[in-house]
Amino acid sequence: MRAVVLAAGEGVRMRPLTHSVSKMLLPIAGRPLIEHVLAGLKEAGITEATLVVGNRKQEIIDHLNEGKALGMRLSYVEQPERKGTAHALSFVEMKESFVAVNGDVLFDAASLKEMVDAHKRTGAAATLGVFRVDDVTPYGALLTEGKRVLGVIEKPRKKESVLANAGVYVFNPVIFEAIAGTRRSRRGEVEITSSIQGLIRGGRFVQAHELRWWLHVGVPWALLDANEHFLKAQQASTRGAEVEGGARLTGNVLVGEGTKVRAGAYIEGPVRVGKNCDIGPNCFIRSFTSLGDRVRVGNGVEIKNSIIMDGTHVGHLSYIGDSIVGRSCNFGAGTKIGNLRLDEKNVVVRVKGKLTDTGRRKFGAVIADNVKTGLNSVINPGIKLGPNSALGPGVVLYKDLAPNRCVLVRQQLKESSL
């Protein structure tokens, strides 16, 4: 069975990270999101996939390099305008049943195998992967009778625990007939859930299959959830790395080739450190942190539950907590990223212009590529910094900073005689 991966979107809710990189290439435990998706498909027995690409398509194609590293046969079709999930699928031709997944969802391969088997066994027109969530409002809520799907309500207003459409499907080719007859939704998109409703209205059998594990990587803090999941499963290793005497690594710690861990460094796994990094001396890297390649962590630095991407330098006496930091950033000494509000309420982040509850009591900053901070700068919880932005020394940042902007604070000096 072949698969289709929908990977054409802009990743607007992932801003500012996606100003300068495709959402599909954002790293999770040292591996881009799209590779985790393809690895899940391969583990489920699927070795051939078509990616529907659009935004930053060449970045994705160049990175995957025809799928050789993944052991999969990959092909690509372009969705020139992003008009919805059904519109994306309309560019694909399939004459047999196939798997379709949104490019920003992660799932367990065993459940997908079971979905494929159930689809073949029942002869369903569509088999929908579903997952029970506490708040279904961001997703499609399923109305079911046993395994049969009676309807899909896209982004309902009522918050409740219910089965959500997971964006993982097995379709009979009849889905293309339904897509051809699908009109734009009130959001102006041709949505696959509308096409599925068309199958149901036409008397076709549509069934639900509950997934054991699933995660939608739709917002920046979801990267941390995914990072934690995959770090737990990694294999500890320091092969090819130099770990000085006096450095201590505890638990599941993976250190890449060419990396130097200096004396006094304390790394508390699960943690991943990439290749050719320089760590320490006398720093503390706490659980569920993932460092990319060529990362520098200076003296007296503490990093907790964060993703730090390739080429970033964290100057001495700095703190980064529960944050996502892009590529080639440079933090001046004494930079602090707060991750806990003074009132200890959930941290909120502005997403597409609206304040959004992260559901996290602790969450730091979302920092894009090539950001610089000066000495003793402070970034408050839930703040986003666009690419190529900068903070001057002593700045306390309490609102989002747009790309290519700099914030400075001027000190007023007053001299007097003693």
C-alpha cells in the first residue's frame, strides 16, 4: 500500500520559526518532523510515498534527497495554491486503497498497521484514525455508532472529551469522486472532512479506528511534547565524542561525534547533544533537552526541556527553560529566558494574532533563526522573537518582537560629587 503525505502548508501557527524554514524540517530529537512521519509509515510497512508539497517545496525535496537515507521510494506533486486538504489530495492519482496523513501529525506505527488491516477486512470507503482528546475544539469531532462514522463536525465550539479526527486515513479510490463534488467550506477551503461527509451521505461505509498514540504538531510548544516522546526512546551513546574527566552524564544521554563535553558539565538524561558541539565547563543540561549540531554551551549555563537548533551559542551564566531556539542564534552572557509567570497561571502565546493558552504552567520563548541578545537581557514567558532580531544589553522583553527588529534600552547617567 502506498501513502500520501500532505506537506504543502505554510505553518503559520508555527511562526516565527517558519519565517525561515519549512515546518516539515523543524527538528524534533535531532530529526526533522517530516522524517518522523515517514519513519512511522515505513515502520507500518509502507515503503512508497507521494508528498504533496507547496510552500518551501525545494527545501523539503533537497533534504529528503529522494528518500535514500530513509529507505523509501518518494515522489512529489505540487499544490500550487493551498486551498485545503481535499484540494491537496486532488493532485494525486491512486487506483487502489492508500494511506493519507497530514504532514504535521505523529502516530504509532502499530495502530496504522491495524487501520490498514481493518480497512482491507471491512471493505470500507474510508477508515479514519481517531484519538480521544480533552478539548476537541481545534480538531474535527466524530459522531460514531460503534465503529461506523455518522458524521464529522469540523472545529466544534463545545469543549469536551471526544474522539478527534487525527488526520490519519486509509482511503478507497472512491474518495476522489467525493473530492470532485466537494465545495469550499465556510473557511474558504476544500476540506477532506467535507469529502468524507459526502461519502457518508452517499451511503458509503466509513469507519473509525482509535490510535494508541498521536500528536498534532501544530503549535510551537507541541514540538516540546514530541521531543520528549522521542528522546525517551533514543539509544544512549557517547561514541566518537570526547567526555572529559569531571563531566557527569546520567540516564539516557546521546552525544554526537566530534562533540566535546568539558569538566564540570552535568547532563541529566534523556538528552540529545548533536555533532561537533562544545559543552561546558560547569554547565547543567537538564532532561528532555535536544541540542543540534555545532551548538556551544558556555560556563555556568543551565538549559531545561528545550530544543536548541544548529549553530546556536549560549553565552556563560545564561538560563533557557522550556523554549524553542532556532539556528545560528547568539546569546550574550547572562541572558535569561523566563518560563514561569509570576501568578503561576498557564503561559499564553500569541498565535495568528490571538492569545492562546499553551496549557503549560511552564513555557519559555519561541526564538527564530539568527537572533542575538546582549548582556543580561531577559525574555519573559510566552514571547516570540522573529528571525534576525536583536535585544540590546539589559533589555527586559515583554512583548513579541517582529523579524529584523532591534530593541535597545538607554541608560540615563547622572554624575554628582561624593
